[in-house]
Amino acid sequence: MKKHKHFRTIVLSDIHLGTSGSKAKEVTEFLKQYRCQKLILNGDIIDGWALKKYGNWKKKHTSFFRVVLKMMDKHDTKVVYLRGNHDDFLDQILPLVVGKQFQIRRDYILNSGDKRFYITHGDVFDSITTNMKWLAHLGDLGYTFLLWLNKNYNAYREWRGLPYYSLSQVVKQKVKMAVSYVNDFEEKLADLAKAKGCDGIICGHIHQPAIREINGITYLNSGDWVETMSALVEDFDGKWSLVYYSISDAISTSHTDLDDEEEDETAIEKFVLPRIAASL
């Protein structure tokens, strides 16, 4: 039986299940590689906005939750699902606690080593998503088009034998307004953690994975599973790391003991194990 690396905590966010851009198969494969005591799903896991309009729920999206349920059943993993702006339909049932292993909340405080982390999706400090939803939906359409362009551009690069290139990330990084927005977002969340009496903040929302110190507050962002395919992991010493999942043309994935049914597609997906890129 394959040995899996064990973490105390894994944080995932911005998977956007229900959209064509969601890397559902990759994030599912990621969870099959690891074990954890606590899994935090930090918002925008399901894209309710897309499903209301142009989204499409597929079997691979259901497979993600099937793996989460098996983690709870076989390994006693505790799951905390925090709502984001794209899954704001959860507001109707908040807070929800099911037994000792599953809960849906708006925010959460996590004790990690000698630190306390305030965990929230992060849209609370996005004035557009909170006060101008029509503009947020318009921006979402533009972002969806950018992801479509990114997907087709990388299909061409793959045909040419070139590595993956995140066109959408480069576009965002080149726009000065976007850079200013990210900086302001991070500083406001650091201030929020301090106001909550915490030593750090864990968030998502902006699809920008990060580990850094901001005015004495530890800022952690888990990134996303649309572009960066990243997650935050905490070991049993309270050390946090960013982990990225990479696609490879050389190594094919193997089935683990979590698999008990055939894949919904016959094409062979090829992966390499996640790589730790940054740590605290």
C-alpha cells in the first residue's frame, strides 16, 4: 500500500467546482496523495455564480467531495468549510455543524503551534463583491474569458512541447491597478487578524498564493485550483508551507487506496507529486 505524507492541516480554496476552468481532477488527485487531521475548505469551493448561468456540474466535480468524505470516514479527518463569495448560497444554512467532523462557517480561528490564525475567505474586504455585485459578475465573465484564452493558448504550447504558462496570471501582474488591489487586500486582512487578537491570517479569494509577514502579522494565502494549483499545509511542528501541484508529460498518476471506481474519462492524466515551494 502506498504511504501518504501526513499533515496536521491542509487548506484549499478557490476550486470553483462547476466551471470549465476548475482543476477538479488535479485537486482530487492532490488529496489522494496526502493525509491530514484537519481539512479547511476556505471558500469558492463550489462556484454558485457559474452554476446559475453557464456552469456545468460534472462527475469529476462530484469525485472531489467523494474523496473528502472518504478522508472523513477512513482517516477521521475533520472538515471545515468556509463560505466564499462564489458559494454565498451557503449563507442560508450558516452556521451548520454535522457531528464532530464537518461544519460550515463564515470564519474560523485555528491554533497552530504558539500562534492563533484567523481564517476567512477574504471577500469581506473586496468592496466590489460586497457592494457592487453586478460589477463583480461582469468582472467574473471577463475572467472566465481570460481563462478560456489561457486554456487554448496552453493547448497550443503543449502541442509545441512547451511548458505550461499562466497567461492570466501574467496579465494580472502587469496591471498596476491589480497589483495595488492585492497589496491593499493583504494589508487590510493583516489588520483584521490583529483586531481579532490573532497572530496571523489565512485567506484565499485573490488567487495569489503567499506566505509573508505584514506589520508583524503572518499572512498566508492558499492560492487557487484554477491557475496556480496550490495549497497551504501545516506540519506537526506548526510550520506552514505552500505546496504546488505540477502536471508532467513523463509520469502518469497511480491509483491509491481511496479509489474504488473507474474514472469518468478514458484519457490518462499525467502528474508529478506536489512540490513544496515556500515555507514559514
